[in-house]
Amino acid sequence: MRCKRFSKMPCREAGFLRHALLALGLGAITLGSTLAPARADMIRAHYSVSLIGLEIGDAVATGHVEPSHYQIDLNARLTGVAAMVSNVKLAFASAGNLHRGAILPSSYATTSGNEQETRTVRMRLQSGTVKAVDISPPFEDWEGRVPVTEALKRNILDPTSALIMAVPNNQPLVGPAACNRTLRIYDGYVRYDVALSYAGTREVAAKGYSGPVAVCTARYHPIAGHKLDSQSTRFMANNREIEAWLAPVEKAHVVVPFHVSLMTMAGLAIIDAVEFTVEPSTVTANTH
């Protein structure tokens, strides 16, 4: 994606918005063996996105979680001065099935663009295995990248599915079981693992929720799809300043990101929930 180069910082902000949203998915879905939501819930979270203390964007995530299906939509945009320089907007959507304690993504789509260019990625999956990827217009920067083999496209999660994390019914929602896991993620370009570790708890407050959250540290491990000489990939692989706070959703027995902070090459980035609500859902998840 190109951005108007009136200055370097707005271009960095546009690129950062994409990475910030992926950071929301650092705790991708991994289900405990006893997960069985009693009914459908609608989870709505409104996040502010800031870089080096300056608000540069916002994002709204909506998830419908049923006993056997889920559907997640995420929309984001640059705001404030950043929006005056580059009108970047991003949209993500994922759907899939829940079966015997496993998350099985079936579809993933993302559209990113500004007034100059728009790119769409669509991915079809079966039982967590990628069956087809369509990128329009085609992504041309493949030279020098580590090949993503077919074996690396099995048993994976897409980044948007990562917004809902299940915890075994016999484990507390705020505690080690919310965090301790290694995640296998593929976004249609890059395959990477994220290792989450429990670091403690803390109290938070936002519109719709006030109470404890689990604090997780995270490490990024590139697997394939990245360039071997990529400075940003090396930076993230060595980055020890990534943290995610996960808020509990009692009836569905899942946790979702409430706050994410990570050091970027442009400075400290923070994603904070300014609104976090859970209500009974009357919408049926569409997994196709």
C-alpha cells in the first residue's frame, strides 16, 4: 500500500495500523478440551490506537460466538492528523466452527486501501488447513522470501480468529490458562508463531467492563513468508516488549484482547479498549 509522502511519520503510521491490528490477534484462538458455550454471545470492543503517545486510529471488533460456530468482523481506520495525510482503512472478517474443543477456521478475508490503491486477500480453509488463497491485485514482492510450504499451512489460525481465545471450563478465565500457549498463524502472506506466557493480573475499567484481566507477555517467531534480510522481521523476532491483557467473557468462557502494547521501530504502540460489551446474540454466525 502506498501513502502520500508529505512526511515519513504518516507513512509509518499507515503501516503501523496494519501491524497494530495483527497485534490484537497475538492471542489467537486455541480452545480448551472442555469448551462448550451455553448460548450465543455478541462481543463488541472499540479500541483506540496510539503511537508514541499520539492517537492515530481506532478499530471496532464484533464477534458472535455460538456453541458450534463463530464469526468475527474488525474495521479500522486512521484518525486525526494521520487521516488528513493518508485515508487508510482496513477491514477483516473470519468465520469458522467450534468442534470438540478445537477451533476450525473456514474463511478469512481482509481489505486494505486508501484513495490510491486497495488490496483484498481471501482465504478458504477446511479444519484449519488452507485450501485456497486469492490476493487481488496479486502480491508481487515474493522474491527473497522464505517459501511457505503446504505443510506450514496446516493446523493454522488466521489473524482475525485470534480475537477470541477459549479457556477450558475447568480453568479460571483470569489466570495462567488464559495465556500459556503457542499459536500458529498464517495471514495469506506470512506464517509465524506467537508464544504467550502468563505474567499476572491487573484491574481495568472501560465502558461496559470493569474488573480483572490476565496479563500475557508475547514473543514473535517468524516461520516463513518473510524476507531473510528484513530489518523489521529481525526487530520483531528480538522484541521482548510485547504485552497483551485479556478480558474474560464469562458465559462463553473465552477471553479477548483488552489492551495490547508493543515496541515498534517507530516507537511504543498501544491499543486500548475504550468500550467492551457482551450481550446475548440473535445473529447466526455464517461460516461460509
